[in-house]
Amino acid sequence: MFSPRPIGFVSSPYRETSAIPKGLGAQHEAVGVLKILPEYEAGLTDIEGLSHLFVIWEFDRSLGFELVGTPPCDQRAHGVFATRSPRRPNPIGLTIVELLRREGADLHVKGVDMLDGTPILDIKPYLSSVPAEKLRRGWLAEAEARQK
Amino acid sequence: MFSPRPIGFVSSPYRETSAIPKGLGAQHEAVGVLKILPEYEAGLTDIEGLSHLFVIWEFDRSLGFELVGTPPCDQRAHGVFATRSPRRPNPIGLTIVELLRREGADLHVKGVDMLDGTPILDIKPYLSSVPAEKLRRGWLAEAEARQK
């Protein structure tokens, strides 16, 4: 397989995992900067027109993985592929951010939930959504219902 | 950085890139199977309740990368991070699929746009959408307008 390389790093207000909002109803409103390395800046051409981006990144401070675990929003265990746990076979994170503005190779974004210094692997355009009425959220909806 | 490992492989009707629908208005309705390796099957626990999944995978038949390129849906060039081009610094693909059913370690899904045999890196729950009225699609909306 390929060897991952960072295309940049996240500048985030979060210095430790415990500071990141987690669990049911967690809001990700934090503003941060995706600092893209100069050699990849040309790849940002025309990104300004997009309102939302997928950011793919490395959980670089996560060790090992756990196939079944209990997320912060539930007392029940679920499979890692049904959760956003950092302890995954491939430590890859995915975050949807709103692009506030671009300044050269810096993308100012809203919605970061990564630690400061997180390596960025890729950025992709967010172009369409699954309509809310078509989504079923399984165990998460059940956990929310139990807490009401 | 970490060394990626496949957690499974895609069984898809597409044997070559030219067969995959591309460009403006391309529909991804193809049905395929995410065949997860037996050693990761426990990670699928409770995935059945989710209607949609993010699939993160490797563009394993893509060579090298191009920071600026012309996508199939436009005559103008755009930065790689503003497109879904396979020729990326990290050859990572992202697809949103609808989960039709699970059979053991096989996830039958709708919406595959990967080649048959594509290595899967991760699966994550799709839990919420950006409302359509908040999305701006930049160069893609402009390309669509020009073709009308």
C-alpha cells in the first residue's frame, strides 16, 4: 500500500483529547487553521468557492486499536466501524469543516475536532448531502432516546 | 506516519476506470459488497442499524499525483483538493454508501464508485449532513451553469 505523507497540519485550540467536545449533542464550532505545506499549495486552486470540506487526517497520538469499544456517548459497546473511535486499524480521522476563508496556504475553518498539530492527509470537496429524512443512525439514536 | 493496511476489499461491478460514471450529474447507484477480512469482523458490531456509511479506501491503481488538473466535468483546471481526482498526494478515496444489508463480514451497499478489488482502509458511520441550503459548490456549480 502507499506510504502516507502529511500535506499539512491542523492549528487547533485543542491541546489535549479531554478538551474536545464529545458525546451526544457535542457541538463542533471551534475555529482552526488547516496549514497546508507550501509544496502542496497549488492543489488549493479554486477551493475558495466551496463552503464545506472533508478533511482526512491521522490520529497521530492514538495507540493501537480496539475492534469493540464503548464510546463516550453510550454505556454499551459497539464495533469500531460503527463509531468514530480514534483506536482504529488504520488511524484515519474524517472531519467535515466549513471553510471560512483562505489566506494563501492557510484554510481558516470552523468545526475542527482535531488536536493541535494533527497531520492532514487529504482535503476533498463536500458537494452533496444525504437528506436527513433518509438517515438512520442506529445505536446512536437508541443511546439518545435512552438519555431522554 | 502509520502504515496503511487493508481491512477488506470492494467487490464492485466496475473492472475498469472508464466504466465508472463520472462528470456532472453522474449517479452512483451501483450495488457492491464491502468484503471485510475475518479478523476485523468484530468491528462491524451494530453497524446494521446505520443507513449510510463513509468508506475510506485506497486508489490502488492510480499513479503519482497532479496538484492542478481538469476533471471530467469541466474544461477548466482546478486544484486537486477541490476535486475528487484519483491522482492525489495521498491516494485516498472517500465514498458515501447506503448500507442495504449485512451478511457476516460482507456489507452489501449501494453507491459504489470504486474498482473491483479496491482495498478498504476504514468505515465510519454517516451520522449527520450539512443542510443543502448551506452548501456552496464553487467551481462545480459554475461548470453546471455553463453546461445548461
